[in-house]
Amino acid sequence: MITLDLTLPDTRYPIHIGHGLLDQIELLLPALPIPQAAIITNATVAPLYLARLQGALEAKGVQVMPVVLPDGEAHKDWQTLNLIFDALLGANAERKTTLIALGGGVIGDMTGFAAACYQRGAPFIQIPTTLLAQVDSSVGGKTAINHPLGKNMIGAFYQPRLVLADMALLSTLPDRELSAGLAEVIKYGLLGDEHFLGWLEDNMAALRARDPDALQYAVRRSCEMKAEIVGQDEKENGVRALLNLGHTFGHAIETGLGYGKWLHGEAVGAGMVLAAEASRLQGWLGQAEVARATRLIAAAGLPTLSPDLGFEQWLAYMGHDKKVQSGVIRFVLLKSLGQAVIQAGLSDDLLRELLSGPFIQR
């Protein structure tokens, strides 16, 4: 096991990364202010890991309440969020009851948002069960639900007390979900570490084959980069926005197609290709660099072509992006591979060329 620390001005918490950590229950106990916890999970993860985690906690004298939600991005909404509040209030859960997110990014986001709201702030722990959640969404305190007009538009910045990333949980992850997680891993190489980008090119086959050492290094490097960036900018007023590389386009794809039709990582993968091509049209990247990024995204098993939403619909969906300022869409683009920048606004001519170009499905 390795432990990283995410340090912020008013808090600090550990990110434990290793194999078999779900059984090391002593890692969780210091994060529980009272011996009472609610495990929030979904109908897919519950049969795999709920009883194991619940039994281990109860053996240490912790009173546990399981809350099992429906699975999928389509359920990341107010109605499902309210099921968590119904369960907590029905069990007379206290403000110091710890909410434990056992699942992927949807469960982590909703559990964190519920914790931020319940009695104006309850403690919570992240136990991510997908690669995407381990390398990205479980770290940094972004919590949210979706709205029909925009993804993750309703939420709060609210930090967990601990993140437990157990590589062993990835053994039950479907191949499609593994590829979706690799999109967020690739993102870190593209936005800020060309050496890591080269490592990913050399080790993509090992990652897709679930080599434990390769996976642990990928999770570690991703979390190191995210912890460093979030430590500088918790509330996304500056440098943290770089972590949204590919997301402005990707969120538009998810919203336009309907939540759940494409996995988040799939949309981000195609979105990063569009960001690379937009960077070429800006005069920053060459054709060879766009091709290199596209090859790596394809090698991860991700789509490289985006759906044709229609120009006006693209603009409408991207207009609900959280990086919009004074009505101007800010894009995360690439000055070079390994160096991301925030570009305030792109011309309509450039966007029309991009969104009718070779990386749009026909």
C-alpha cells in the first residue's frame, strides 16, 4: 500500500492505494467520528462487496445501515438522491453518521452531495470500485447530480475524510468500464505529464489486461497529479479547470445522447480527440500530435468519433458548462502534448469546422 495526502488550507486527508485494502478495516475506523455508518452503493456493486464491508465494520462494533440505489448515470438525479435522505432520516441517523460511498463515480458523487447536505454536513468516505472513480472522481471533493439540461450542474465542493482505492476491486469491473476509466488516466498525461503519456503508450496493453502493478502505478500517478492540482485550487477558480480536458465536449455528448447511453469516460475520450483537433485548428498542435493522442485513446478501447449533435445543439449543451464565464465558453486545449491551457472562447468558424470535421460520426 502507498498513501498520498491531499492537503488543503482547512483540511487534509489520505488516499490509500493498494491491493486487498477493503479487508483492512482499521484504515477506515479513524475517519468515523462515531461508530455509526451508512454504506451507499448500487444494485450492481452490492452483491459483490456490500456484505464483506458491512460485516467487517460490524465486527468492529460499527452500526451499519446499507442503502442500495439503482445503477447507472440515468439515476444520478434528485429522485435517487432523495432515497439516501429517506433512509438516513428513517433510521434517525445523526450528523456524525459517516456516509461511505461504495461504488463508481455516480455513487461517489451522490454520496458526497448527500453528505454535504444532510444536517448541513456529515462525514463521508470514498471507496471507489471503478478505475474512473479511483483515478479521478473520488479525489478532490466534487459532488453533484445531473439536470436534464446539463451534467453535474447541481452540487457542492465537499471533501471526503478518506479515499480507499483497492486495486482488487477492479477484478470484477467490465472491460467497457475499465476502458472508460483509462480515459481519465490518459487525460493526466495529455494535460500535464508527457513522460506519463509515453508510459501509457508503452503499457496500454498491460493496463487493459489488468496487470496489477501497471494499474497501481496508473492510479498512483493520476492521484498524485490530481492531489497537487486540487491542493492549489480546491474550488476550480484557476488551474483545477485544466482537469476538464475533453469534458466540455464530453458532457455535451452525454447530455445530448441521454445520460447513460455513453459512459462518462467514453464521452471524455471522444471529447479529448475534439480538444486535440481544436488545438490543431488553433495552430498549436500538428497533425502528428493529434494522431498520436487519437491512437492512444483508441488503444484504450475508447471511441474517437463524436456523435453529430448538430452545431446549434453543441453550442447549447456546451453553454451549460461550468467553465462558462460572462457567457463565454472556456475550453481546455493543448499547447503541446503534456501542456494544457484554458482558452476563453473559440470562433464560430473554428467550431463549425471542428464539429463538421473528420472526428464527427457520419
